[in-house]
Amino acid sequence: MDPVIYKLSDSFEIRWYGVMAALGFIAAVFVALKNRKIAEMSKDQVYNLLLLTMLSGVIGARIFYVISFWERDGFGRNPLTVFLINKGGLVYYGGFILAFITIFVYSRRSKLNFMRVIDMMAPSLALGHAISRVGCFLNGCCYGKATCMVWGHIYPASAVPGKLHPGVSLHPVQLYETFGNLIIFVILQKFLHKSKCGQTAALYLMLYGVLRFLDEFFRGDHARSEFTFGLFSPAQTICLFIIPAGIALYIYSTRKAQNAGTNTKVQDR
């Protein structure tokens, strides 16, 4: 399995990671256009928001990666490599946080209902993420721990996990997350059109938080976080905040909808 599809020269090559990321973005756009009426958005607004979200997501994901692996990947010794995404990789939660901020700012400037916008974006995010994780698998990044399971994968020596763990069968954690995100996408897409404002976004935070927390136990590409005394990875540490935030948002959205319904009934009388 070669992460490079086509190599024209040492300075130009087409990699599976980029292709799958592009396909993930296209799928996200398609779903967002299908769901845009939920947030009362025009097609142009959807295109603009998704483009800004993609750019901010890549920047945020790269920043988070550089911070997380500053020492291991030697960014301090060669600062220019910070800008080379193909040297190292991206961290999802960094992209998620900056993209979230971008959506908030865009919604406010465009006078859109922010909660309904993130509801609309949630299924797109899950589907796009599912597809891009296939790119991670083909690229050899975000790899798993050693396993004796029959579905384990042995990477070639040319890939990073193949160099670090030659001939060792590893958990295909990227595909675990792909399948998990596909399930989340189906759930969110079915739930979106009958949910109250904010509930779909809250459900995404809960479901993906649990998926990522469990998936991290099988990851083999990073150390545990000192913040949790070595018990959890940095991503799991973030999940410990994301999951409760999703629960709180769901409760808040439900109560707000109930109060709105009660007030409407009182006015009708």
C-alpha cells in the first residue's frame, strides 16, 4: 500500500490522504446543501461557510498537531516544516475548535441562527470525517497499537508505522473511526429534521466524543497526557469536556423548546 498515487517529481506528488480529504469535503458540501433549509441558508452561504470552515479547520488541525508533537517531530530545529502538512499531519480536534469559532463568527455576521447552523453542519461533518479517515489509513498516519486480531494491518516499510513497527499487525483505528462516523452520520441525518434547535449538534458532540474516547484506547501514535496523570491521551482529555458539553447543550435545547411551547400555549389562550 503506497500513500502516493502519482509522483511527478520530488516536489510534486498526489497522495491518497489529499484525495480522500477532497472527497470528504465534496460529500460534506452535498449533505449541507441538502440540509440548508434547516438553517435558512442560501446555496452561496453554504458554499462560503464550508470553504471558510475547511480552511480554518486545516489551519487549526495543523496548529494543534505542531503543538502536540513539537519535540517528537523536531519543529523547533526546523521551523519551516511547520507549514508542510505532508510532514507529520493534522489533529482533528484542533481543526474542530477553530472551525467552530469560524462558524460562530460567520453566523453572527450573516445574521443566521448559530445553533441551527451547527445543527445543519453536524451530519456533513460526520460524513466528511468518515471519508477523510480512510485517507489517514492509506497514508499511514493516526495508526493503532499492535494486535493479534485477524483484521489487523501490517504497513509496508515505506510508511511511518511500518518503519516504527516493522512486520507488526496494527489496529486499523482509522477505519474504526470511519465506520463509527458513518453510523453517527445516519443517526444525525435521520434526527435532524425532527429535532429542536441545538439538539442535533448536541447529539454529535456526545456521539463523536464517545467514539473518539473509545477509539483512542487502540491508538499507538501518541503518548498519554500529563494533564490526566498518564491515564488518557490528549484527545481523550478533550472528550472529557466535549461529552458533558454535548449533554448540557441537549438539556438546554430541550428545556428551551419546552418553555417556548408553553409560552405559545399561554398566548393562544
